[in-house]
Amino acid sequence: MKKLMCKTTFAVCYVLLLAASSHAATPVPKQIKIIVPFSAGASNDSIARVIAPQLGEKLKTSVIVENRAGAAGVIGSDYVAKAAKDGSVLLLNSSTFVTSAATQPTLPYDAIKSFVPIAMIGQGPLVVAVSSEKPYQSLGELLEAARAHPKTLNYGSAGVGSLAHLASTLLNDAAKVDITHVPYKGSANAAADLAGGRIDFMLANYSSMASLLPTGKVRLVATTAPGKHQAFPQLPPAAQTVPGYDVDIWVGVFAPAGTPEDLVKVLNRSLVEISRSRQLTALLDMDGTVPSDMSSAEFASRVVQDLGRWKALASQHGITAN
């Protein structure tokens, strides 16, 4: 009889414990908004719109995408930083998140303290593109010409403080050359001038160059990956010419700081699975972006590392975004 009572008591306690733990778990919001801090149709927007229905299906909730563009992603990021800490508002951003923080003297939020990085969706290299009107057949030839004629060659970027600007500045330093920066309002304008021979080279997402390659007006000579990259097996890494040079661009999802840890883990698992879905990998492949399986903590560490890197470079060269 005593054994039966003990077993019954244990069973009741176990049921109560399960009920308590179930009650303690943070519920998934009835609706989740993914904020894209750039215009509709941009690459980040396209990624968010592929993620949204899959995330909704996995979490059995409604997921919508909302664009809040402006100030190099700051307007949308600020909106998320000040949103409810219940997982109902997420931010999908790229490496621009850290380059903006590194080059804008005042922000309405703290890039580290105001957010919890949820998951890195993927990462990939930039490509080094040169104008076909120039004689350079390799990155080595381009840098040799730059050493022989300081401040004569130039490169374009999407603007002061953009990732391409910082990555090109880093290349200048690492290769010990002085190539002049020509900032544009957007990478499309820079790419057009590259095709026209008005600038010598630029670092860019592959998708920014893809439409120009069939015309023969630009050619790719390297990637910014540390070694041969699976998406561009025909291109040598810049590190082959400039040892140690390594730059990539990532896309990731953030939530406001203070979002419950158990919900962060649920979102991380779901997003990591989605990053490997057929629909999303087809889109990521267009830029040579490889899905990531980082935990939230690993992604957070990467954000801190990148911010420190670009902040130091921007400070050293006095780079301040407009």
C-alpha cells in the first residue's frame, strides 16, 4: 500500500512539473513581423519573403514582412530595438548592420546591447570585378599597377561607410597600395560606371555583377573568401595575392534585447532549418551565400567581432557615413 501511495504521489508530482514547465515556456506570438530595413525588392527583402511562410508553418503562426527603409538600415533597426520583447517583431539585416554602427557617429540604439542575434541565415564572399576596358587580368596585376602609379587607380562603392568601401580600404592597407575611393549612391550606379570604364574595379555582391558579365564589359578576377569558394571554383581568393585578406557578407535575424531565451532557441532552430530549404538555398546561391548553422551565441560573437573590426578601421581612416 505504501509503495502504491509513493508511486501515485510521484506520478502526480511529475504531471504537475510538466504542467509548470509547459506554462513557463514563452508562447510563440500570434503574429510575427519580420522588419527589413531596406526597400522592397532588395536582396534582403527577397530572403525575408522566402523565410516568412516557412517560419509561419513551422511555428504555426502568422508571419509577415514589413519594409522600413532609410539611413542605411538604421530606421528599421531602431524600430525593432524599441519593439516588444516577445518575439513578435524581428529584424532581418545583413553585414550593413555592423558597418552602419561602425561608421555612423550617433545611433538611436546600441548595436550590441539593444539586440539579441537569433540566427545567421548565411554568409558568402564579395567578388572583385574589374572593367574590361582596363588591362588587368588578375588581382595581382591590378595591385602591381596601383603600386607603380599611386592614387591613379580608383574603385567604386555603394557609398561612404558601405561594406564595399570598408573592405576595399582594408585591401588597400593589406596590399600597401593607395587606390582612390569613388562613392556612389548605390552599387548599381557604381557597377554602371565600372562597365563604362570610368572606374577600375569594385568589390560587390555577385548578383550586382551578374547582369553585366554576359556583356563582356566587366570581368571577375577574385573573391574575398580566404580560400577557394564552392560557389566560385574558377576564381582565386584574394588571399592568394594578399595573404590574410578575408571579408564576407552575412544575412541574419535579430530580436530586441530581452527576448526570452527559450523563444530565441526555438527561433534559431527553425531559421537554421529554413536556411537549408530548397526555396531559400536557390535564392542564396545567386550570391554564393552558404547557409549557416550557428547558434544564437555564436552569431552574437560574430557580430561583436565584425563590429570591432570595422570600427577600428573606420576610426583609423576617419570614415564617417553621410
